[in-house]
Amino acid sequence: MPLRSTAAGKPARDAVHRPLFARYYARVSVAAETRMGMGGIRERLLAGLSGRVLEVGAGNGLNFAHYPGTVSEVVGIEPERTLRQLAVDAAVRAGVPVDVVPGAAEALPVKSEAFDAVVLSLVLCSVRDVPRALGEVRRVLRPGGEVRFFEHGRGGGRAMTATQRALDLTVWPRLNGGCHVSRDPVAALRSAGFELGPYRSFLMPDKGPALPMSYCVLGTAWRPEA
């Protein structure tokens, strides 16, 4: 499976380079596995998958341990070098074959219609161009292929959504690795031509006050057969 390269034949530079945020995210995400119930959410996100799976924005590879044995191969795309190395380490411990490669969501370095499913896990908040990224997801899925998504985004009343937009226009993306809190992942998937299946919205954490990043959605979509 060839990766994209420069004209000189050398591997392309990392699409994202945020080592300080990567180290912070790695610590926080591991703690959230038990404290916030993220491990259980990953189980529900990936349950029942089979065949070849592409995970866009694999991060530090925490999903890898939750893929069911019916999955024949996982290709994890991660643009940030520090997180990618952690994902490589996690791939070694996974119960299914996992290959971790560099690449950006807007230009996935894989063949068209090569995957049975694509996993989007807390990635649409930080990609630079959501429509282009979802166009790439549609390209690499076989007709009828499945998208599993777990994302956070817009939610709450008018005051909360105004707060989310204000954060996105000011400090939040700069401090949090390009993350945006006011995007609408379900609307984005629908606009990209996917057929929405069952999904549910929930707050995370589920106790205490709702924060701008608390509004999450977990669900399924499909690339149309035609």
C-alpha cells in the first residue's frame, strides 16, 4: 500500500507537528479510559466491525485494543509524529493486524474503495477541511461501506453554541491541537452524501456541568451503494 511521497522520492513531511499537545493528549486520553468511561465507548464504537478497516486520526492508538477478531486488518492514519509512534507501540499489542502510517485526512494515502469500514474517532473536530476529509472517506470506502463515528461538537442552547463559536474563533484551536468545539459532525456526514444510520447524542462526562466540549455523538453511516 504505497504512501504519498515528495517528488524526490522521500516520505512527505508530517502534515501536523504539535509535539507538546501530543504529549498532553496522550496523558489525558489514557486517564479518560477509566475515569470517563472512554474504554466502554470505544467498545461500542467498534463492535461488529469486520474486514479491512481504515481509522482516520488514530492518535495514540487507544482504539486498537478494542477491534473485534472479525476485523482482518486495520490501517491507522496519524499525521502527528509523536502520537503516531505511540500508535505504533499500541499496534504491537493489538489483537488484530494493525499498520500505522503517516497521512492527512484530506489526502488519505490509500487506494479508492479499498476498505469495508472507516472509523472516525474524535478527529473531525481538528481536521483542516471537513468536507474534503469526508470526501476522502467516501472515496476509500467500498460502495455500501460503513462509517463508525464518535465525535464531539455543537450542542446545548443558544448561549452554549455562542460560547462554542467564540472559543473556536479565539483561543481554543490554538491551545488544543486545532480542535474546534462548534462543528456539527452529523450534519457534515449528511452533507458529504453519507446515509445516516442510528446515532445517539450524549454528554461526556455525564455528571457535573456541561462544558463546551461535552456534547458528543456516537453512531453509524454508510456510503450509498450507487
